Amino acid sequence: MFLVAIYETHCHTPLCKHAVGEPEEYVEAAQLAGLDGIIFTCHNPMPDGFDAQVRMAPDEFDTYLRIIDRAGRRWSGTMDVRLGLECDYFPGYEHWLENQVRAADFHYLLGSVHPHQKGFRERYWTGDPVLYQREYFKLLAQAAETGFFDCLSHPDIIKNETPNDWQPDALMEPICAALDRIAKCRTAMELNTSGLNKTIPEMNPGPLILREMYRRSIPVVIGADAHKPERVGKFFNQALDVLETCGYQHVNFFLERKRHQVPISEMRSSLRTI
Ligand SMILES: [Zn+2]
Ligand SMILES: [Zn+2]
């Protein structure tokens, strides 16, 4: 039995200081795109001023809960609005994350390794772009192994940090080693359509990695990572094309932290072209 529903699974709120639009506007955009619901996954609060300029402060967490709840009530009966969170995975903060993932009734938790953030560069950049890329994939596997997350976001976003040195075919050995570890954890991975707007204009991850994910039966969740309402549901049709090319016949989404599968054919017939 499939629950045929389409969700935007990755979007933000102005609390992260680099997104615009109130949650209600994102929900409206999701409805216009022909989706059934939307899961908000704004950037998690972190302690010690960790990358504080691009996330909600710890004392804004209650506001986050309140504005998502407000949007849910406003659209009640029409659109399904759910609470999620995009959590930064950074070694040393496991204890913080362990408490955070229990801090609310989340429907969906994304684990992200963000190599563009300052602390990450300070800790891992050695001047060698390929080593930096290898380290990224190791950390992605480590994020899955914490068991905190349902899905790993934009899982090759490192390519935009080192675009001139990005040669995925030459990096498949460490990438596949990471995918083996992730598959063992049964953590899903995202196909993030916002990659099309980045330096390397390709979704995250690209087809080479997606094919290896398929070979390991790693479930995929599509998300647009919308930082403004008009990006909600963006390029979902293209994402389905890419997935099918790589062998996939289903996409996934999470509600109440449980994974649901939708056949791509069913999803296609419900989506409006945007
Ligand atoms: Zn992210
Ligand atoms: Zn995001």
C-alpha cells in the first residue's frame, strides 16, 4: 500500500536569516505547485555561536515551533503542514544534537554537512581540494551513523566549494565507501533540486552518485531547499527524470519519522509542471 502524496520536504523560514517569506507563503506556493503538503526544515539552533549568522538562535526555537504551528492551523484541512529541522552535523556536537532531535515532535530530520561554513573550513581545509572532498564524504557517513537523522541533505554539496577540482569519477572509491556505510544505517539521501542554481548547475547529488545509491537501495527524498516561496517544488519533474534514468522507480518522504514510498509514475501524474 502506498500513500500517494507529494510533499515539499526541505524549506526554510526567515528565522535562518538568509531566507525570505513567511511560512504561510511557502504553503501557498506548495499548493499552487500541486503538492499535498510541506515540511519545514529550517536550520537548527546551535550552541557556542556556531555559524550563528545563518540559523535561528537557541532562544528562537519556540518561535519556530509557533510559526509552523500557525501556518498549519491557517491551512488546516487544505494543506498538510509538518515540522522538521535541518541539523548541522559537526563532530563534537553529538550530545547537543541528541537532545535537540528530541526537543519537539518532528516529522522529519535532515542531517547536513555544510562545508561552506566557517568553522568547517577552519577545521578541515588543508589546502588540498581532493582531501577536502574525501573528508566531506567521510563526515556524511559519520552523520548517518549517529542515527539521529532520517535523511542526509544535498549529499555532494562539496562540489560547489571546490568546483574546479570536482571529478566525481576519480573520487568514486571514497564516495562508495561512504555510501556503503550510509546504506548500512538505512538512512535516506536527498536529491536536492536547488543544486541547479549553484556553481556546478547540477542537482545534489549528481547522476554518478545517484546510480551508486540505487545499487545500494538507498531511498531518495526529493527536496527543493526553498529559501523563498517561489522555489517550493521547483524542478521536481526534472528530479523524477534523473531518478528514473538512474534506475529508481520510487521516491520517499517522511511523516512522524516514518518513511513512505510513492511510485514515480503516481507522483508525475499529480505534479503540476513548474
Ligand atoms: Zn543545507
Ligand atoms: Zn536547507
